[in-house]
Amino acid sequence: MVSAEGEGRLLEGAEAKQAIACVRAKYMVPGALAGIERAWGPIDDVCLVVTPERWRSWTGTLLEEAAVKELGDDYERAWLPDD
């Protein structure tokens, strides 16, 4: 798990669209970009930009161990499916 602290800026309009396009281009295959823009573009018009000043990370091991202790074998069944 990770947490970032810093300054945040809300982008809207053309500036947001440009930032969103950069993120998509970094993480998606080129052949999918046009279809994703058609599908998400009409509603994906705001972007939050965080300039991190401090990072924190931690492991979820203690949380998982405590949950397994309480729930036992039911821990894995406690989660809703991804779909």
C-alpha cells in the first residue's frame, strides 16, 4: 500500500483531456486508445494532478493476519467479486 502527500490541482476541459491522454498512452496499447477515448471521453473530463512531497508505504500483512484470525477460512469469501 502507498500514500502520497503533496499539492493537488484539479484540471478541467482541454487541460484535463491532455493529461488523461498522456496517462492512457503510457499504460495502454496504442490500438486501444481510440476506442477508449470514444467510450470514456464523454465522461472522463476531470483530472486530479498531485505533486508528491512525501511518500509513505506499508504492508497489509498485519491487516490480513488480523482478518484471517477473526474470519478464518471465510476471509477469502468475504470479498465481493470484481465483476
